[in-house]
Amino acid sequence: MMIIVEKSLRSDLAKISSEVSEAVKYLEMGEVIGIPTETVYGLAGNALNENAILKIFEVKNRPKFDPLIVHVASLEQAKNFVKEFPANAMQLAKQFWPGPLTLLLDKKPNIPDLLTAGSQRVAIRIPNHPLTRQMLNQLDFPVAAPSANPFGYVSPTTAQHVADQLGDKIPFILDGGPCEVGLESTIIGFEAEKPIIYRLGGIKQEDLEACVGRVKLNLNLSSNPLAPGMLKSHYAPIKKIVVGKVTELVAKYQQKKIGIISFKDDFSHLNGSTQIILSRQGDLNEAAKNLFGALREMDQSEVDLIITQRFPEEGLGKAINDRLRRASS
Ligand code: TXA
Ligand code: MG
């Protein structure tokens, strides 16, 4: 059977594959570039090349005590860099990879200590984005990638977000459209083989527990965190943000130029303030996808205070509440 590919589709495919090749070329040169994932955009470099790793820290202005996540193309490739997969980890990997799940596992010596900030554990995942998967398949090394934002700021969910903040520091951004999930990956480690969540993220806790049973949470708000993304103040916009009952907060801060970010309710009758509704249908996945873009939009607008509300503590609502808590502390 002959398959006829429309001319415009053919040229789109050619364009995509040439952009992926360009990304591959830069990474092979030891350069640092922006890449799309299903969670957020990453600032990518060769995970086995110390100069590339140093460049990532420098571009992000990230302290060297904060380790990077390694991205691989396959479970087979992951095995080259970790000592072993405990049974629970293997089950999670089989169920959720490629996807927004990062596993913290004992590293092999080929992973540079610089990448893990001296820790003997490495954070590793297979991202689920078609362009980045194509790219990873063409590379013969894994890719280190923190979120592509200056340290402490909100993660980027479009190529434009990356360009806005890091565009003049990196030679290339692979544009894969807006991120499907919009929140960073869930990070899971193991203590005595028992799974522990270190960062809530793109995989629902309910789905994890359906796979491996009850999972403990250790979101580590201390000053010496296991995952510094879990620092109490992080993922924060520049504008002040408060979380609570919208109507009460609007009354309390009447003198301010207020921006409201709500889950599904319309508060536009209040105070004539700027408002972004994350999901009119009340879909937590849609809200998660739109959250970081909304925070950035508020930062760029006239408002001087962002008011938002607590989300339902279920599904991705838990991770959204976690990010809002950190953004507001
Ligand atoms: O969805 C994601 O995970 C995105 C995309 C690009 O993959 N990446 C991301 O990376 O969010 P980053 O660096 O912004 O956040 C990773 C978090 C940090 O809080 C870091 O401290 C923690 O993971 N982490 C990385 N390696 C670790 C390790 N070896 N031990 C403990 N925590 C680690
Ligand atoms: Mg980050």
C-alpha cells in the first residue's frame, strides 16, 4: 500500500527532524540548550561531561550543592548508570516510564559527582516528549537537565518562557510546544526498599500507590534538603503571592493592584482585578498545565499582589498546593 504524506506534513516532519539534529549537534559539542519535556522545559547538557554540567549550573545560577536529574532514552540505558533497581523501583519504572517520574537510585561511578553534588544517589528518568525522545535516541550519552529557569524561579512550560529568561545565554532551544503536564516530575527514593516521595509532581500519588502500595512523603522543608527543589521558598514568582479564601483576601488587600489566579471560579465581579481561571471545567490536570504560565503572566502584568486559593487535595491538586505553598513562603 502506498502511503501519501501531504506535502505540508512532509515539510513539517523535515523541519522537526532537522531541529532535533541541531539539538543533537549542540549537545555533542558540549553545549547547553533548552529542551521540551512533558513536565517543564529543561536546560540540557551532556551528563557525562563535567564542562557541560558546569555550564548548566552557571546558566541557571544554581548552587553546586543542588544536584541535576539525568534523562535517558530507555530502561536499558538507565541500567548503565545505576547500580540496581530495587523491585519497587523496577515496577514503578515499568509502569510510569516514559513519564513524569524521577527515581533516586544508587549511582554507578560513571556518573560524575559534580552532577549529583557529591551524593551517591542519582535522580534519573525517561521523559515523555516525542522530540526529546528522538533526540535522546540519537545521543550516545545521557542528558542532565534541571528546569530551564533561573534558580528559585517558576519553571518554564513553553519555549518562549525559556527564551525570555535564558535566551541570550544559550545557543539553541528545541521548541516542542507547550508542556502537556506543566508541573515537574514526581521524585521517589527508597529507604530499606520502601518508596518515599521527595517531591510531589506530575504523577498522582494515588496512581503511585495503586502500583506499589502506600508511599510515605518526605517533602523536606528543612534547610538541608535532600532535594533542594523542596526548599521552602522556591518555584516563586517575583510578585508577592498569598494563598487562601479569595473573597476575604481581596477585601483585606483592597489598596493593592490584585491579580487573582483561581481554579475554576470566576471572581471577576470583585474589585475589577486581573483574573486567570486555570480550568473552567474544574479539571486539575488542565489547571496544572496552566499554573506556571499564569504565574509568569501575573509577574509581567501591572499587578502587585497575586491572590490564589487552595486546590482540592487530590490528584495533581496536591502538587499544585505544594508549589503554591513554596511560591508564597
Ligand atoms: O520534571 C522534571 O523533573 C524537570 C524536567 C526538565 O525533567 N526537571 C527538574 O529538575 O525539575 P530540577 O533540577 O529543576 O529539579 C530537580 C530536583 C531538585 O530539587 C534536586 O535537588 C533534586 O531534584 N535532585 C536531583 N538529583 C538529586 C539527587 N541525587 N539526590 C537528591 N535530590 C536530587
Ligand atoms: Mg527546578
